[in-house]
Amino acid sequence: MSGGDDPGDELLARVLLSRVLEPGDEVGGRWLRELGAVEVARRVRDGGPQLVGVTDKRWAGLLDRAGQAEPERDLAVAQEAGMRFVAPGDGEWARQLDDLGDARPVGLWVRGHPSLRMWALRSVAVVGARACTEYGAHMAATLGAGLAEHGWVVVSGGAYGVDGAAHRGALGAGGATVAVLACGVDRAYPRGHTELINRIAEQGLVIGELPPGDHPTPSRFIVRNRVIAALTRGTVVVEAAHRSGSLVTARAAQRLGRHTMGVPGPATSGLSAGVHELLRGDAVLVTDAAEVVELVGDMGELAPDRRGPVLPRDLLAPAARRVLAALPGRGAAPPREIARGAQTTQDDAIARLYELRSLGYVERHGDGWKLTRQAMISVRGGRSRC
């Protein structure tokens, strides 16, 4: 593995190191920055000289891992499984991951057809409790679908609860979603999400730092969250207790200068306590995808003004609305009385009444005019908002 200028050597070196270094290892990241991947791989493969910053015991453990690594075989297995290895500097590398500094991934194993770099440019993380409530699952799915409909990529961790609901929401809307796993991306974890993760790989991307066949551990779940935070423009937390792993993602997003958002829950819910803690700090309260897009999107991507539902009478011209409003709630009224109530002429009132009749709002009753049942509902709804 000599000749550091050879791109093939660089690729093999990083594939080997993905088996040797644990995700998020900042000491290993410093070696990579100072010496380069080829030299670090040579040292651990050939047994020295020992790199600085580790004990003799840990160095021996790294050498043992390197001795068992087979980077060529990992690449062959990955290719057969429809996976590829994307390293820093590659055309597909998402450069916002470089914000992690020495904790930057050695590389990412990617399963799926789209470009990771392009998708990451317009992505939002939606994370939260595994044991979420029906409310949490509903909000996550709604956010996932809404973000997809706005043209944003939904990124999450593929777990039960909020993660799975967010992925399904995006998929159900025919949108884009990325699952960041804490194991080899040729494996489905949790097992119960095998079908979901396979579907994500077909319609979107499944990515992770660990090589084919590697298994998850509690610490790997925690360090995986930094990738979710760095990859995306912002992180939305939907239900999280005080010690939830999703809060790790949110705090990583804050450290990286990304937007951090929270969906509020009931004040009495322990599963929303962590979210409420975030909202008391620098996180922004959001309730739907439009508000998320307004925060993380480009200038001009604004959420719509909040207002009540649009009633049929709201679509009428102002003059017609005034005539409609001048009719009594019960019984009929002559055109002269209606004109007086609408502050217009009798001829104008009659013209508007015939227009309203064609739309089903009013009907003739002898010499007078009265509201139809449809109009009574509409007018009462409009008056109740005044």
C-alpha cells in the first residue's frame, strides 16, 4: 500500500481504516489529517512505528484489527450488494461533513442510486423517541411527507418510532429519504425494519461508516448521530425524553451551527420533556413542514400566513359578500332592505342577488330573497370569525 499519490491506494487505505478505527475517533482523525490515509494504513498494517496519542494496549488492538482487514474483499462484497465507498475528496462526498473536523468519517458506505452530495445539500434530519406515542408518530410522518412535498430530503436513523415514521412519511409522498445506520449498510437494523430499509435503499439512500457485515453497539449509535447532524441543514426533534439519543443529534447540530428545531408535545408528557428543554434554549418551535422549510430553506421559501380555513364565501367578490351578509338569517327580505344593509343601490343589489343565486347562495321567495341552507352555514361561519 505504498505510493500515496495513487487514488487506488487512497481508497484501499480508507477502506482498511474503516475496519480499524471506530467511528468518530478524533485521535485517528488527527493521524489522517497530519499523515494521510495511506501512511496511517501502512503503519497499522505493518506494525509501526507506533502513532502518537494511544496506549500500547490500544495500539496492539488496532494492529490486530488491521491484521484481519481485507479491503479488497470488502470492496468486492460491497459491489455485489449494490454498495459503494465514498471518501473525502470524492465527487460524491458531502463536504458539510468536513465541519466535523477530526471526527469526520474515514469514509461512508453508500447503498442506493442518488448522489449523496446532491441530496445532502437540501436535507433535514427528523429524529426522536423510539418508543414514541401515536402523536409523535403522526407528527413525524406528517413532517416527513410535508418536507418531501416541498422538495427536501428527509434524513433519519432508520430506528423504530419517530425515525421509521419520518422515513415512511417521505416514502409515502414519493419523496427522498436517507437512513444513516450504526452498522454495515448491507444489514438491516433493527431487524423489524428490514422491509423499510430495503425500500429506502431502492427509493433513496442507506449510508453508514461501518464496513459490510459490521454490527451496531450502543456507542456506535451515539457517534452515528453526529453524521446525521452534520449532513443536514437542520435537525427537528419530535418527542425526546431528557436522556434521549436524539438530543445528542440536536446538540451536535447546535455545535455545528445548524438549525435546531423541536415539535412541542403535552406539558405532562415525559417523552416531550427533552424537546421542551431544547425549546427553552436556542431551538426553534415548529409545528409543520412549511415552518421547517422557512427556517432552513433559501431566502423566499416562506411558510404561509397562519389563518383559519377558507370558507366558500371568502372566494366571492367584496360587493357580493356585502350583499350576502345583508340578508337576514331567517326569512326573506325585499331588495330595497338588502341594498340598504349592503350600502349600495337597489339595482346593484338585485344584480348581485342574481349572481349569488347562480352560485347557490340565495333564492327568490315571492318579492323577496332568502339564504339557502348552504349560504346559512357559510355566513354563520364567516360571522363567527369577526
